[in-house]
Amino acid sequence: MGHKINPNAYRLGINKPWQSRWFFEKNYPEFLEADEIIRKVIYKKIGSAGVVSIDIERTSGKCRVTIRAAKPGIVIGRGGKGIEELRDKINSSLTTALKKKRLKNEKIVNVTLAIEELKRSEVSSSYIAQQIGWDMERRLPWRRAVKKYLEQIMQNKDVKGAKIKVGGRL
């Protein structure tokens, strides 16, 4: 077997930022577990909003989660109820992890959310991949879906080229 490397590892600090910005030597495993719980809850709850990235930033006693989504209206909801429900769901899942003694630090539970709109969704590779996946789930012809999004990408003047690979049982 070959040793595969995540392409983000080459780009970290050069043209891509870290997804989590914190470092605590004593509680590292708990914070890492909390980050995974936060990401799972967000993708499960609002995955249909076109979530592109989730950035987690921790300072003393505070945890700020920034969600970049293509459709922020789905995340926010009417009157901001969606954000409140999402924050409550994250806090409840973190408290249940505290009760199960997977997490030991009570400071993890205080989470604030910020939603950012994805300005140029036609350039974001992860959002295009999500859209192709959704089209394939709706049983659209995969060649047609790939060609449609490839043309959409290439209409942008800033894009010099694109390559879309689809694999699996098509």
C-alpha cells in the first residue's frame, strides 16, 4: 500500500490556514475530541446548506466556531432560530460527552457561532463536489452533472483550469 498524504498538509501555512487555531499541551486530547464532536454535529445538522469549512478558534475559556456556507439562510433560519438551535445542539452534545467522561474540561462547552457567506461558490472545490454528489443522489446522469459543473467553473475568468474525477459504482 502507498502512503497517501493529505494535500492540505502541503499547503498549511503557505496558502491555506489551519482549521483549528489553538494549542494547549495539557488538554490536547479533550480539545481534539471536542473539535470532532462540533464538526460532526454541524455536518449532520446543516450539511445541506453547502458547508465549505468549519474553523475553530479557542482562547481562554471561549470557543469561536466560524462556518463558511454557500447558503447561510438555511443555517441562520427565521429570526436567527437556526443558529440558536445549532448552538444548543453543539452544547448538549458536548455536555453528554462530559457526562460520559470522554471530556474532562468544562470550559469546552461555551461555544459561539459565526456564519460567513461563501462569496464565490462556483470556485469552491468542496462545494462543487457536494453539488455533484447531491445530483448523483437524485439519480441524475453523472456525465451530464460533471459536464454541467465543469462548464460552470470554466465560465469564471479567474479559473485557469479544472479537473473533476468521479469514481465508484456509477
